Amino acid sequence: MVSLMVKWIKKYLVSNPILLKYRIFIHDAYKDEKCEEFWANLLGISLQNLQKTIYKPSSHAVKKNDNYKGCMRITITRIDMLRKMIAWQKLLIQYYDAVLR
């Protein structure tokens, strides 16, 4: 899902990939799982494109899910892109509101 979203953002919103910021949020227990490498490979970016990973404290010392790789946050650093997405959202709401009536 994240990979699809990044491809969509690059195709329709951001022509310059430097405007995208990536950050991983993950529990402490998964620090040694090489999650940064997983996300970089999945998204086709270098490790240098990732911002500092945020490790969330966890009361569980044991890993519950071996496939867990954290949560990826993608930030677009341009306000005009936010305004464009909000306009598209309003158009979609109007369209589906008319269709469902």
C-alpha cells in the first residue's frame, strides 16, 4: 500500500523526489530487524533519504510479529501540494455525493 502511494505521489504531485521525506516509527524490540533497509528497498530509495527512525518504547520485550517493519510516514514538503490534494478531495466528495443521491 505504501509503495503504491509513493508511486502515485511521484506521478501526480511531486516531480522532484527531494520534496519527499520518509520516516519510520517502530517499537524498541525491533531495533535490530534492519527495518530501514526493508523500507528503502521497498520504496526504491537510498538509506540517506530516510530521516532518523523513531523508536517507540514498548512494555513488551518479546517480539509479537516477526514480519513487523514499523510504520512509514511520508511527508511532502510543499504547501501547494497539500492545497492540490484538498481540492481533489473536495471534487471527489462532490462527485460521490451526486452519484449516491
